[in-house]
Amino acid sequence: MTCTAVLALASVLLPVAGPGPAPAAWTNKAAARFWTPERMADSMPSSAREIDTVAEPGSIPGPFAPAGAAVHFGGVPTVGVLFSIGDDLNAHFCSASVVHSPGRDLILTAAHCGPGTDIGFVPDYHAGAAKQPYGVWAVTQVFTDPRWVPDDDASSDYDFAFARVAPAPGGKRIEDVTGANRLSRTPGYHNRVTVIGYPHASENPDDQAVSCTTTTSRLEGLRQLQFDCAGFFSGTSGSPWLLNYNSRTRSGTVIGVIGGEDAGGLTDRISYSPFFDDAIQAVYQHAVDEQVKAMGPRITARR
């Protein structure tokens, strides 16, 4: 689902699993100062994901919902984009979402997105805005399953990652500002979900969020899910699959992310997700343990 440059970046930024603190100078203020609207607009990469018929419904066992297409909409506070500072890829290259945690500073994406140091997360991203509605948040630590290996489909069941982001000036945590989705184990292979993400501008000229509500099924031969909905181009890796999405609160329960086999799929139409089970719960708990170590007694009152 991501372009070759993103996969190359992932192998550079995540050579091993576990947290890696960002340089002290990489703060929310620095991220916002660097990622001006002009720089965001000028830094869009091209996409490698094509509109084609490599994976048509029927060739992969369903059941699928009737074929549909994602729709553009104004976005939600809990879902946004990841930006990277680097010579090879300076653009919003993946999607991510805020998930509830005791420390209120966790986001969830795909491991193959390779979030690491000098990464900014922009919730409810608006192209060309003079000021992003919920700011730019600097990624400070990343957590992946130790069995995840970049560019290796044999480890694609573990294609998920959590990241902590720095607090805003004054100490506010991202969840205090945007709210959060709840993380849950995947209840089964057949679910009605709402998927929200941000395709690259090369296939999405308005550079807006897209959404699709559809039914999932099992990806044959793997412990992974899939759905059929056109419009999830490169850039939507890491998009949350939300169960019981509430349009009033604009949040839900996240039971998957675009990722897994073939970095989430070979076309914009058929997308995959790892099955959330004990593995993702263990990585989440590791991230929470790091929150407790960093915040100490301050975290217990907000559990």
C-alpha cells in the first residue's frame, strides 16, 4: 500500500523492535515550524499502488460487501497523517490514529510505515491550512512486535506499531485534545467496519480524508482480514478499522489497520489487516509500561 520509498524508510528507521527516543530538539514546536502548509503541499510523493484487477472479489474467498468506493469527507480528530523529515521521502506517507491509553499519548499505525525519529503526526489533517486544527505532534518512541521484519511477508501478521507523541506546550496530551478510539481484539473475520485514511495527493487531488463502511472477511491462508472498497491508495497504510463507529463522538473501537500481506494490499480496492490478538495486546502493554516509567504517579489517576 505504500510506495517503495516508504518501505525503504521503514527499514532504515525500524531496524529492530522497541522504543527509540527522538532527539531532544525534535519537539511539537519544531515539527510545526518545519511542516508549514507550503512544505506539506510541495513534498507529496508519487504512489506505487495502482487501480487494477490483481485482486478481484471472487478470486479471494469472501463474503464481501457489495463493491463500493471510499468517499471524501472532512476528517475526524482521532485520525491523521504521518510526516517524515528526510531526503528520500518528505511527505505524508501513512495514516495513523489516536488510541486510548493511561498516558493519553499513543497513536497506532502499520509497522511497515516505519515511524521513527523526526516524524510528525497531524490529526485531522487539512491540506493548505494556515494552522492544522489539532496541531503537529512529534513522535518520541515507537513500539513494534519483535517478530516484525521489514519487507518480509512471513512476518506480516505483526504489521502494526504504536508510537508515543510528545505533549503539547503546557503539558496537554494528544488524547486530551483529540479524544481517542478504543483498542480491542479482533472479534472475528466478519465485521462491519468504518475505515478512515489519507491517500496521497497524486490519487487524491483534494488531499482529503476518505472513509468507507464495509464488511470484512478472512484473507485466505493467513490470519488476516480484508475488505473490498476502492480508493484506499498509497498513503492509507495504518488507517484504523473501526467497529461501532459513532458519528456523534467521531470515534469507535479499532480492531485492525491497513497493513499485513503486501504492505496492506496490491491495489486500492482490496485492503488487508493483521488480526488483533495477544500479539498486539503485548505491544500495547509494552507501550503503556513505558508511559508508566516516564510519567510515574501522574498516570495512575487517569487510568
